[in-house]
Amino acid sequence: MQEAHKKRNSVTVFADNRHERDDRLEAAVASLRDIATELRVGILVTRESPQSFNVTVSPLVPFGMTREMDELGIERKVYLLSVGGENPDEPQ
């Protein structure tokens, strides 16, 4: 499957293999980074099935961070977004 559907604040990613999945998820997160920065919120990546992911700008995620959840809503991993090469949590 070579599909991705994008709305203003979310992207649905479909992928058949790990390489495709990783590339498409990175691209989806990158495509929402400016919106997340503008809104001062984070990005939530939810695995809906082994081949389907929803990437969305979310006020439930702290600014400058991306959280990954599986389809059951269990948090799996948290990592910082690159926002202008700076950690948004560090004082200036």
C-alpha cells in the first residue's frame, strides 16, 4: 500500500513493511512539525493496526515532544522533536 491521507492537523499512514513504515512516519511527523510548533503542542502517533498509523497534532502531548501509542492506547515511547535544533524545555 502506498497511501497517506492528510488533514490540516493529522496524517493517516499506511505501510506494508518496516522500511516503508519508518519512512512514512518520519515524513508525517515532519509535515506536522510546523503546525505543532505554531500551536505549542506535541505530536501523537497512534498505531491502529500493524499497517495503519494516525499521526496528529495533540494538546495531550507536551510541546516539542512526540508520543507513540499502540491501538490499545498504551504509551510505548516518548522522544523529543527537533524544533529549530533546540530543546524547547531548556531555558534560553
